[in-house]
Amino acid sequence: MTTLAEVEERELLEKAELLKVLGHPERLAIILLTLDRELCVKELVEILGISQPKVSQHVGLMKELGILSYRKKGTKVLYRTTNEAVKELIEILF
């Protein structure tokens, strides 16, 4: 087991930020939806029933933190959960 002395403050802040992001129900839903498939913002809006700006904001934050990856397909941007630590946490939670 890792002791507090072995963990740098930067790492603690990064992990706390990750948990904070995962603590939002809409972001958690986006992660669950993109575990096994790629979805664009429009599809997420339709499935979740929330506004496009809100979905875009959530996706942008998770992309910035490395939770979601993306690829372009024509005019669409497709998102998928690729962060292995997040996948493991989701597996534990669900």
C-alpha cells in the first residue's frame, strides 16, 4: 500500500480533480455511454436529453483531462472513454 509520504502533492491534486469530474452525474453518464462505442455530441444530446452546450462543456473538460479521446469522421467528432484508470473505477462502481 502506498503511503502519503510517497505521493507527491501534484499527484494528489490530479487524482482529486479526476474524482471531482467523475462526481457529476451527467459526466458519469457520458463516460458510461462511451465505454464501448464512439458517440458524437449530437448523439449524446439525444440520448441524455440535455442541451448541446452542456454536453460540449462536459466533453471538453473530460477531453482536456484525458478521460475521453476523439477522432474526426467527416464533419463529426466522435468521443470514446479511453482512460484505463477511469475504466477501472467505472467497473468498480457498476
